[in-house]
Amino acid sequence: MNELPNIPEQTIVEAAPDFQANKSAGAPREGLLASLQRPLPMAVTVLALLLAAQTWSTHTRINSLRADMAKSLQKNSTLAADTSALAREASEQSKELQVKVGVLETRQTEAQSQQLALEQMYRDLSKNRDEWMLAEIDQVLSTASQQLQLAGNVQGALIALQNADRSLSRSDKSQFITIRRAIAKDIERLKALPAVDLAGVALRLDSVIAQIDALPLLSDEKPALPAAPARKQAPGPQAALEPQTLGARVAATWRNWSSEMWDDIRQLIRVRSVDTPEALMLSPNQSYFLRENLKLRLLNARLALLSRNEGAFREDLNNAQDTLLKYFDTRARPTQAVQAALRQVQANNVAIDVPDLSDSLNAVRNYKSKP
């Protein structure tokens, strides 16, 4: 039988370390893979937490933006409702004025028809001068009385009375003394009335309305510009000769730096007391509607002035003054000028109890009815 070859023991010993080395090299590879796989769940967990935090922060910001937009829309709707209400009030007052104008036109038509009837009557009557003069005075005084009661035309009534008295003065009849006495009494009562310059007050309101767009709002106020730095005086010759220590130079540098920093901080932060914080949060659209709202108030006051509606006139002017105090910068000169002009307008008396011309009309008609 063949015998196996004999392998030397030294060869076996030399081959064993190579096997052990290969075995030891495979072990670190498996440990490295295990160590790399262990932090992976932690990284996924941290990433999930970061995504959740980001989602929560985004959701919170979106909710805040929605709330701000809802408040802005609510304010816009409120201002729009106020503007529409004022527009309706203006349209209603315009309708009332149209009705009054219609009444005046009707009165004018009646006066024209009366004038035609008088002309026919003059042709039918005899050519008696006194009767013709009294009929003319009766017609003139009737027209003046209607204008006085409907439109408050005091000057027109005065002119009519003075013309009637002048016509009667041309006659030498003593029977006209009673009529002239009644006319003189009505003239004195009309002259005693306080004079109201309605046209002048209306023009002043128009001037105020034209200045509304240029008035500064509280929300338009811009931060003040930084003050110009004070010029440093050049050191005198004696100070230049004096040696400065390191501590003195450091203290001077610190004072200059702290002074400049304090000036910058004062320009960044401004503290102001405002009674109505919502006046500082007006958007451009809200500012536009606010100015238009104020213009409508003043236009309503002008309509109330021309129609001699004292209550509506006072209420609209008071509301306009409140709006100026609440939303506009009252420290600005244009705003103060507008407030002063409105105060001058408020000082005028719109409603005046005008008397009628019944005494003069009764005196003329009683004389005409005598046989």
C-alpha cells in the first residue's frame, strides 16, 4: 500500500498563523456592519421629530395668518357697511331735497298761474291806480312770504317789503298809513334776525373736503430721521501738549461708542401713547375708505346746512371731529387747520325761526275788502 507523505511539523506550524489571521480579519468587518446598522433607527426618529416640529410651526403660522386676514376682512366689511349707510343717508337726503325742489317748482307754477290770473284781472278791472297798486303789493308779498317759509330767503322778503312801502309812499292817501305801519313792523322783525352766510359756510366746508386727502393719518407716521452728530471741538494747544494715559483714552473711546449706540437705539425704538391702537393698524384700503367716509360726513353736513337741518348738521360735524381725533395726526398743522375751520363752521346757527308776513298781507287784504 502506498503510504501518505509525511508533512513536516514546521510547515503545519507556519500555516496555522495564516488561518488565524484570516479569521481575525473577518470579525471586524461583521462588527463594523452591525455598528453602522444600529444608529439608523435613531436618525429616522430624529428626522421624523424634526418634520413634525416643522409641520406644527407651519400650521401655527398659517392659523395666525388666517386670523389676521379674517380681522382685516371684518374691518373692511365694517367700513364698507358704514360707507354704504352714509351713501344711503345721502341719497335719502337728496331725495328729500328733490321733493322740496318739486314743491318749490309747484309753488312757482302756482305763482305763475296767479300772475297770469292777475294780468287778466288787471285787464278786467277799472284803471284805478290804487286798486292796481294794492293788487300788485298783495301778489309780491304773497310770493315773498312763500319763499321766506320754504327757502328762508330773508333778503328777498326784505326787498319785497321795501318795494311795497316805496310804492305806497308815492300815494298821498292817509288810508295807507295802516298798511305801511304793518310793513314797517315786518321789516324790523326781519332785520332783527341774525345773518347767516350759508354760501360762505358751504364754501368753507368745500375747502375742508378738498384738504382731506392731504391730511396725515396716525398709521402713515414715519420714524424720525437720525439727528446730525455733534461736531467735536478740536483740542486746544494746551490739551494737545498734555499726555493722555491709556485709561483716559479707553474711557473717552467708551463714552463716544456708548453715545453713538444710544443714539441708534433711540431711533430704533419709539414709545408713544395712543388712545385708539386700531388707528395705527389701518391698511391702505381702510385708509382710503376712512377718508371717503369723512368726505361723505362733510357732504351730508353741507346738505343739512342748505336745507337748514340743524340736528343733522351738528351731528355730522361732531362725527367728523371725532374721526379726525381718532385716526388723524392732530399734531400736524394741516389737521389743526381743518379742525379750526370745522369749529368756525360749527359756530354758525343754521336753524332760524323766520317770521311770516301775515301782518302786512292781512293789512293789504283788509283794505282791499272794504267797500
